[in-house]
Amino acid sequence: MTKKPWRRRVVGDRRLAPETLMMGYGYDPFLSERSLKPPVFHTSTFVFRSAEDGKAFFELAYGLRAKRPNEEPGLIYSRINNPDLEILEDRLAILDEAEVNLAFASGMAAISTTLWAYARPGSAVVHSGPVYGGTDFLLNRILPQFGVTPFAFPAEGGVKAMEEAVERARAAGPVAALFLETPANPTGGLVDIAHARALAERLEGPQGRRPVVIVDNTLLGPLFQTPLAHGADLVATSLTKYVGGHSDLIAGGCSGTAAAIEPIRGMRTILGTMCDPHTGWLLMRSLETLKLRMTAGAEGALKVAAFLRDHPRVASVWYLGFLPGDHPDRALFERQCRSAGSTFAFEVKGGEAEAFAVLNRLEVFKLAVSLGGTESLASHPATMTHSDILPDEQARLGITPALIRLSVGIENPDDLIADLGQALEG
């Protein structure tokens, strides 16, 4: 069957780049009154041409039968599917080098729905640390209420720490998932995805079942890291961050093989954690400039990090691009990541008081949580995004009172350096 023109990825003998496909892939203007951009489909429900169509659509949506050759899922209800989300998901799957993507109402909706789809009472989830504060709360406060036991290992512990956590989890019950956040928020700690996949395969049980490897890719986003290419089964991302990129929406995504995504799709339908059509439309707008924004932010971050590294009032800079050649994470960084990105942390000399003083004197950087927007942000992880983590655990993970996290936007980096300079000098 001839490929539909709006889903072609090749012109002549050239495979089109993702940034090119973000401009129109998955959308046919002639199905929408010739509108250049997809309309916002603000509708709760869709009209069937016949009762037979309605029956067929529901059979497929609820997994009552296999998809027929060349069959496309029919539109039913916007909790199940919606044209804006279908186009968006097609494009996000391209960026993640995945078969399928699902869009969610938030990054935490993506992570929680994914874990609910795989974890069961009596099972265990092995996870790296640190992870985003909301994820930490879910893993260590919410899931145990439902009989799911978390087993953490520090990212800086390397593969040995991961292996030990898997063995502890294995002794407690079946391992449902290995959940990795790499690079870690806010420390930038790296976790070996390929090794996690190898460990998961060693736990393969009856009928080929094994723990799924889930990677939170929020800190680098789809442009600078592709976890599925390194062995992950699923990649979850807060689309609020780089993909949305303008600090004006909340959304999340999960990509993987069609088989790995299928249980999550069913869970999303019943939990109702899908993204709304207008947010989907805004995300499509943002995808068109994703490469430009992320590239500019990464270039600016390198200059800002270099300035901080040489400043006398800065104790350390946790920027992945500065990993020494003999550091145990250097080879992993070069293998897994395409860039150091534009979000990193640094420590001032002193403690919380000194960090707060710097934060309170910033004028160009905005004092706010989140990351990946066009504007530069600064925050204090220990008392903000990771405040629910106990102080002893914060210290073990490297989240110190002196730590400041920066998300570098697309402003002139020299202006950002000037702002940090005056804030540090006080």
C-alpha cells in the first residue's frame, strides 16, 4: 500500500530529519478544509458514519480483536483519541525513535500511569536516585500503600549499586520495573541504560516476561538523548519542559514499542490522564522550534557554566560537559548523551543562607521551578523541588543546602553571566 503523503519520511533517497518532519508529519490539510496547521479539535465525542463503524471502533479501542491490515483506529471520544493528540503522538514518536507515543496531562501523569500499568501488589520497583521530587513521592510514599515496594540505588554508585538493588528487590518479590532518571535531577548523575536492560533480561520469567526498563528523559529531552536506542523499553518525558518550551502548558509523554505501550494506553483511557486537545495543539507549535531552542540553550549553558567554574565564590559546578576524562561517568556520557543540555547545578561556598542570597539578588534569571523554557530560571532543590526528601537522604544524594539549579534559556548568555556575576558578588 502506498504511504500516505502526510506520513512520508523519505524524499527520493533521503531520509528526512526530525526537525523537518515536525512541520507537517501526520497531518493532511485536505482533511481539514485545507488549513495549513491542524485545527484544535475541541470536541468531547465524534460521530460514527454507521452503527457498524461504532462497533468496529470500540472493538479495536478496547482490545477485543486484533487490528486488521492497514486499519487505523477510529475516532470515538477525546478521552480515548483525538486528532490533535494523534498527530502530536506521531511526531513525538519520531523524536524518541519509537513505534508509538502517548501524550498525558502532565509529566507525573505519564510516569504514574506507566507505573500503574506495570506494578502490582507484591511487586518491586528498582529506581535510581535522585529522581524528581514528585517521582520520589510516588515511588516512596504512594506506591507502598498499594503493596509495591521501592528499592533505590544512587546514580553515583554505578552499575554495582544498580545490581545490588536488583538483588535486594528480587529477594522481596517479582520486579515489575527498573525506573531510571538519567541524567538525574538536579545532580546530573548518569545511569547506564544498557546495563539496566541486561539486568532486566536476566530476570526474564515465564512466557518471556521481564521487568520493563523505564527512563525519565526530561533533563535532556528527545534532542540530546534517545534512551530507547540504548535498551530502554519506555521513555517518559515531561513535555512541560523543553518540548513545550514556553512555560505556558503542562503535559507529559511516554514512548516505546507498540507492545510495551499497550497496557499504558488502556490505563490512560480508564484513569483519564490524557493530554487535552488545546495543549496538544500548543505542543505541536513548539515542536517546530524545538531544535533551535534547545541548541541555543545548550550553547548558552556552556558559556554560563564556564564562567561559574572560574568564579571564586563558587565551590563546584555540576555540568556534564566538564566531566574529566578519567571520571567513571565520562565514557557513559559520551555513549548515551549527545549534549550536556542547558540545565545544571552549582554550589556556592557556604550553605543555604549564601545560596538564598545569590538567588534573591538575581535580576535576569527568574526565581522559579521548572526548566527547559525560553527564559532562564534558578531554584533551590533542597527546599523546593526535592523538599519532601529527608535531609539525610538529600545529603547522601548530593542535594546540599548550597546547591542552586539553573535552567539556561535563549537570552544572550553574556547577559546571564553579568546577572550571575552581580548576584555572586553581592
